[in-house]
Amino acid sequence: MNSGSREIALEQAQEGMLLAQALSDAGGAVLLAQGATLTAANLAALRRRGVERCSVVAEDEAEADPAALENAERERARQLARLQWLFRATPPDGPGAQLLALLQRYRQGGGA
């Protein structure tokens, strides 16, 4: 954990907080990447998976550290680009396009 972060119980985590470290399950699979912004949906999913603690960027550090914000924005852009690539052959008027729009909204923190 770096100096600009703090470890908290998942129950204390709130939407909009930035992860200071990636969250992994017991098998080592990454559940959320470092720099990800917590949403209501991924907090609920983490609770279902039994995650009890997470490391978040300290609030004063998030405001004072533009690198943390830049890292979060870069991760969000990477996720959105990955969705575009996965749905590259989807017709714009089909159900796949609707799914893509929902996933994009979710990745941007707007919920589904």
C-alpha cells in the first residue's frame, strides 16, 4: 500500500472512490484493476464474492494527486476501447448494439 492510500472495510467503500491497488480473488484473478472507480454495481459484486477489504486512494490524495486521477481515466479508456474491439462486428441497430451501450454506461460508472 502506498502513502496516498488507505485500507478500508468494503462496507466503508463508497461509489466514486478510486482503488489504490487491484482487487483479486482467492485464486489470484483480478476482479478490479488498480485505478478503477468503484460503482454501486461492482461494490455489490465484490460483496457477493466475499471481498472484505480494499485499498482506496485517500480522498485528499485523490484531489491532490493528478496521477491517480489520470491512471483511473486511462484504465476507463482502456476498458471502453476493449468493448469497442469486442463488439466491432456488431450491427448498429441490433441487440448487440444495445448490450454494448449498456456495458459502456456501466464502465463509465453510470450503472446498467
